Amino acid sequence: MKKIKLIALAMVLFGAINFLSGCALMLVGGLAGTTGYLAAKQGYGVQSPVTKK
């Protein structure tokens, strides 16, 4: 009985870690997008460092 509870707890923890890591990636992506949008609104731009002569 104790072994079944331990396995169930491990499965719940594994699922929670996967869920939280996905949310963290979405949060970081949203913050990066917002920062880029606000920087572009203030006049900042991106220039490619690759040039061809």
C-alpha cells in the first residue's frame, strides 16, 4: 500500500513539473515579445550582421 502511494505521488510531481515548465516557457516568450514590441515602438530596430559585397 505504501509503495502505491509513493508511485502515485511521483506521478503527480512529474506531471506538475511538466506543467510548470511549460508555463514558464510561455511566460518568458510573452515577456520577450512584449519587450521587442515596446522597443520597436520607441524606435529601436534590428539589423542583420550579415553583409554581402
